[in-house]
Amino acid sequence: MNRQFDHEKLEVYEVSLAFITWLEPILQKLPKSLFVTDQLDRAITSIPLNIAQGNGKFTGADRCRYFDNARSSAL
């Protein structure tokens, strides 16, 4: 039986994982000494993490806060 968490059923979560897969090879080519490399790595990692955490919240305000953080990281 294949079980999924609720956030794994969200299309936006799947797209955020695809974004990481797309951007990771680009980040590997950039010099590690660039500040932007670390910043981009942390931003792309936080997108699916915030989506997953926000999807587990019960109140709309809590969910919106995490989804807003994910959106900010994407921008």
C-alpha cells in the first residue's frame, strides 16, 4: 500500500520539488564562495518544507503564514 502525507498530494509541493531538481545542477556549477549560492540553496529547500509544515496546521491563519513564507522563498 502506497501511503502519502497530505502535503505530498499538493501540486504546488510537487512543483517545488521539481524546482529543486532543476536548480540543483546550476547551483553545483556556481562557486561555493558566492553568497548567492548559499542563499539560493536555503531558499529552494525552505519552499517545500514550509508547504509541508503549513499544510499540517489547523487554522487558516497558521497555514497562510507558512504558505506565505514558501512564496517569499520562491520569489
